[in-house]
Amino acid sequence: MTLRNSIPEDIKLKYIERRKNDLTHCRQALADLNFQYLASIGHQIKGNASSFGYDELSLIAIEMEELALKMDAQNLISTLDRFENYLKDL
């Protein structure tokens, strides 16, 4: 049994709820052009999403971190949209 399979469903649901909260904060950070915050959250999520079995979310977070480090607000908009759609589809 892998670690991701051993995580209880209620813990995974709490994880996703925290990511929804992160998304709200990320949208505000983008409006404020707070790229440091976006890079930090992207880095955090890329490091833990796969552990919960959310490999696609990890890829989105990698992109988010990279775009934030480049201060690429335009492409961050579409990445945050992908983040939101991913969470909605769970």
C-alpha cells in the first residue's frame, strides 16, 4: 500500500478545502501583484499534492511557481483558472 492510498478520505477532503482557500488567496495575491506569495504557495503545493494523490495539482503548482518567479501575471490568470477547474472536478 502506498502512502497516498493510506490517507483517509476525510484528511484528503480537508486538504482540498485548504487548497480552495489557497486559491482565493492566490487570486487576491495576483490582483495585488504579490508574486512572492504566489511562488510560495505554488512551491508548497507542488511539494505535497502528489503525496495526497493529486499529481495534476502538483503540475499546476509547478507552473504557478515558475510563472510567479517570472512575474508573468497574464499566464498566471489561466493557471489559476486551471487550479480552480481542477478543484471543481474533484
